[in-house]
Amino acid sequence: MKSSIIRIGNSQGLRIPKPILDQCGFEGEVELIVKDHDLIVRSAKTPRAGWDEAFQKMAEKGDDKLFETDSLIPTKWDEEEWEWK
């Protein structure tokens, strides 16, 4: 899709159609990156920010154990019929 650069006061900008914004999940702030003469626009939000620290704390407290271990026991079907391709 082509778009035009428009004048916004003393600046310039791009109009991005709402369906494209929705498809990308952009809300509020975005991050602009210039790479090899290309403009890259990506979300400023990091969906899994802080997960590493949270999982580390869980491991330290022993909260990272599985509650349902029965599902880890192979069944007859798993052993006889399942085939990796």
C-alpha cells in the first residue's frame, strides 16, 4: 500500500489507515527505527516485558512445579500409536 507524506504544522507525517493500525495492534506510542534507508514502525509495548524476572522469582519460591503430573505419564496410545513425522 502506498501512502503520502503530509504536512502537520511544522512537521510532516504519514496517515496510516485504521485497519492497518488494528492489524498491527498499535495503540498510543510507537517506536520508529531507521535502517538501511527504511523506516520501521513497531509497537513501543513489549508484550512479555518482565516475564523473565517473574519466572525467576517463581523458581526461587518453588512455584514453578507442575500441579498435574498425571498428564506426563505416557498412555498406551502414546507408546504404541503416536508417530513423530
